[in-house]
Amino acid sequence: MRIPLLLLALTGGFLPPESAAQSSMFGVRGLGLPGQPLSARTRGTGGSFALFDGESDANPASVTALPALTVGLVSSPGWRRWDTPAGEVKLQDTRFPLMFIGGPIPGSRMAVAVSIGSYADRDYELATRDTVVYRGVPIAVRDTVTSLGGLNQLRLAFGFRPSGRTSLGAAVYWITGSHRMEAKRVFEDSAYLAIRQSAELSYGGFGLSAGVIHHLSPRLELAGMVRMDSKASVDRDSTPAYDVDLPWSVAGGLLWRASRRLLVTAQGSYRTWGSADADVKAAGGIGARSTLGVSAGIELATNRRQPSRLPIRLGAHYNELPFLLHTGERPHELGLSAGTGVRFAQERAGLDAALDYTTRKEAEGFSERTFQLILGLSISPYGPGAR
């Protein structure tokens, strides 16, 4: 007896009324929920500091801001609640969205960094209850679909500072990853054996990016970034299955030093996920659309002599989500964040922390609320890491 569960799961063709999951319901469709390979400092400002932050995987020009060789790791435990027409469920997960190493090249105006970050997340477990008729007899069944994995990106970035006012950068990305999927049907009648199907999807692609940071004045900086990602080749159990077009991305940011103690940042971005719409539909999904994101934040130094000791960071962000749960809808998220940090070990190490509260919504009755704790540890073993 064959069932269509695995095919539907592979293409993201359904959202069941009864759900249990490790991650976001908005990561079930398409390639999943877009990742956030950002530092805890940037997450504390709502993501608005990303284009200026050498510890974030956003703008290759920002690696010139690293004062010395720096190694860092970001972890993100989270708690979320799904609200669906079938009810609500509370979930918990832990992510490691970013690891990096980088710094200036001695004796030159260049810097280099290598990082591994999250591109899209597809961890979930979904379940439905139904009744099927077999040989004229109705039988209650429980269907479950699980997925574990997602897409990651490996970045090699170079930055160059031709003058004291301008930084340029370029980067190459290798996009890879896989996720294991399993579909299972269990019959309430013990006379029927459970049915199980499994498959593994693997992905491959690449990307290029370029960025710039320019100091218009001692108090005002502007940043820009453009990135092109290729198609993602999707293999099912080592057999080529289909391709999905990945987006172009453009972003611009502003940093204003309002005073010696206050930084104000803002950022806007646009990603052409709509180019994947035909590929997602051809694979059996609902569709995809291009997305807009905006964020703003501040960083206030509470200690004039040591600005990096326990600053106050606040931010807000709004992002549209690329993969639809229902035809014609426009999924989006809105979030608020706060954070702080401290340097220690003679300024050679730092610990940053941020709290992020985000709500995601699409059609009526489908929403989720997430609360994340973002922790970032950075170490500069051969020199001061003061910001």
C-alpha cells in the first residue's frame, strides 16, 4: 500500500491541522525559514547594525572593522508557540546560526574572514489525524512527517580599505546542506502494520557578494551590499530532482553617531525570492515571493570610559517571508529586541547577549510567537578586541 505523504512532504504541499515541531511553521514550505547569520550585538539592535558589523555575515566590507584576529560563535536557544485552527503548541529549540574567524592581514590594508552561517532552516515535525476507508471499513490513522536539517552557507570574504573613509569588500559563498525526511502512517487498528517512507534531500549552490562602507563625516556612515545567489540543485537520495532559483539581495544602511555615547542605525533590504516561484510550484509547493525588510536600532554607552562595558541596545525589525502557507497570502514577521555586552580578559574576549521577541503571521488562524536568547562569544587572542 503506497501513500502520498512523502511526496507532499518533499514539496511542502500541506500544513496539517495538528502540529508539533522544533522550529517555525514558516520553515515548512519551500527551502525553509531564511537564516540570520548575525552577531548577538547586531541582533540586539534588531539587525540594523548588520552592514557595519565585522562579526556578522552580511557585508564583506565590514571585515575591515575587525581590529585584530577574532574568533566567534553565536548560539540561539528559542521558545515558540504555534497558533493554528486546531489549537496551539509550545516548542523549544537551539540553533548555532554563525561561526567565524577573521581579521586584518598584517602589513596591509586588507582583511579576510571565513564564516559558516545558516541560510535556511527546515527542522519540523507535523502530524494529522484522519479516517480512511479500506475494503469498505473506515479506519482511523495518524500521519506524521518529520524533517531534520536545512541549508548552510560557507563564506570567504575579503575587505580592503583604500582610504580612511572608505572600505570595500567582496565574498564568495558555497551553499550546501541536507535534511532527512520521514513520513509515517499508523493505523488505530492493530491488525494493520505501520507504513514508513524516508528520503534525504541535499542541496548545492554558490553566491557572490560585494559591499562598501563610506564615512560621509565623522558622525555619519553609509553602507551598501549586493549579492547574487545561483540556483540550488536539489538531489533526492543522491539522484538529481529539481532546481530552485535563489535570490538576488540588495541592502543599504545608515549609522549616525548622535553623540559620543549614542549610535543610531537603520537598514533596508530586498531579496528577489519571487524568482523561485515557478520552481517551487513545479515541485508541488504553494509558491514564493520577493521580500522586503527594514530595521532600526540604537546602542547607548552607559560607561564613558569603557563604552563596550554593558551598553544598552534596542531595536525593531519587520520582514516579509518568502514561502507561502496559502495561495495569495503575504506572510511577515515583526520583532523587538534588546541586548548588551561586556569585554574582559584585558579586552581580548567579549560576551554579547540579546533578547528577541518576534511574531509571525499569514492567513487568519495561523501565527506564531517566538522568544529567542542570542549569545555571542568572541575572542581576539593576539590583540585588543575593543570596539
